[in-house]
Amino acid sequence: MRSLDDIKKIKEFKITQESADGVKGYILRPYKAEEFFVNVFWSEGWDCVSAFLKNRSPTSAEMRRVKDLFFKESEAAVQFFSPESVNVFFDPYRLSLWREQEAGCVLPSEILLKGNR
């Protein structure tokens, strides 16, 4: 994940709250009326960026932009679908990207990633 100093330099991200383990804010989107909220945190060996809008989930393109803004170019991040027994929903429109700080993310082979099966 990008450093807190680098996150503070993201021009289109307006921080509304800061704590020892993260920041909250929103992405400025001048041509869209919707507010695009983002929570960034690091805790227990994990980096996480969650994004949500008031009336819908972010699109794939919007989540790609979130990934590009808050994670380094060399880092992969994943979305987990946890078992129902540990599932905790904060709101129905929130999507989160996760990255383990020590190990990073294990990726499938390049052939699988390209869809050439």
C-alpha cells in the first residue's frame, strides 16, 4: 500500500478523518453527483481499502481506480468472499480490496490471468 504521506498527496482524495491505523474520506469526482466514499486502513498485518456509494456498489472500473490510487503499481490486491459464518456486512454496497503486508498476494500463472486456458 502507498504510505500515508503518499495517500495525503492524492489530489482527488479528500481525507475527512485520520487515525493511527488509517484514513477515511471520499474521491472527488467533478462530473458525477454521487459521493464515492473510501476507507483506508492497515491492521493485524493487512492493508485494506474499502469503497462504497450511497445507492450502489462500485463498478469494476471504479474499483480498479481505487486499487491504482491506494496500492503501489507492483502490488496485487484481492477481494474476499468470506464464509457466511464470519461474514460481517457494514453496508450492502461496500467492496474491499485486501493485501497481506508480509506475503503480498499469490497470483495464478500469467496464462490463467490472461484467460488463455
